[in-house]
Amino acid sequence: MRIEELKKAKDQRPFQPFLIRMADGREIQVRHPDAVAWDSDHPRIAICVLPGGGWEVIDVALVTSLGMQAPAPPAESKAEGNGP
């Protein structure tokens, strides 16, 4: 994968959490746009902050796909007295 795809996922607004799938089967959850970063001088390497506070250095070339869930539809609210 190219860093441009990862950047596009990170920079979308509103931000939607996404999953990074690695060639070795690992999956890394990105729940906040600040949870993934890279140095523009070395765009092949990214650092991901993991849920729980750990971190992982990944080789972007070994990312096989990015997964995003569709945004949840807004919850419908029923006005008082208008229900069955």
C-alpha cells in the first residue's frame, strides 16, 4: 500500500475509525486521527498508537488493506405523545 491511502483515511472529515490489515494477519485499530503518524522523509514507516496505550511501528508496504465501517445512521427520536 502507498502512504497516500493511509493519509486519506487519516485525514477524512468527519473522521471515521478504521482498521489497518497487515500481510502477516495482524489488524491494527485506528480510533483517532492522531493515533497514526509518519515522517515525510520516511513515508514507508508509520507509527500507530494502539488502544490501551501501546504503539507499533509498521512498514506501510506490508499493509494489505484498510477497512472502514459505514457511518451509523442517526438515531431516530420519538416525540412524546406521537407514538402508538
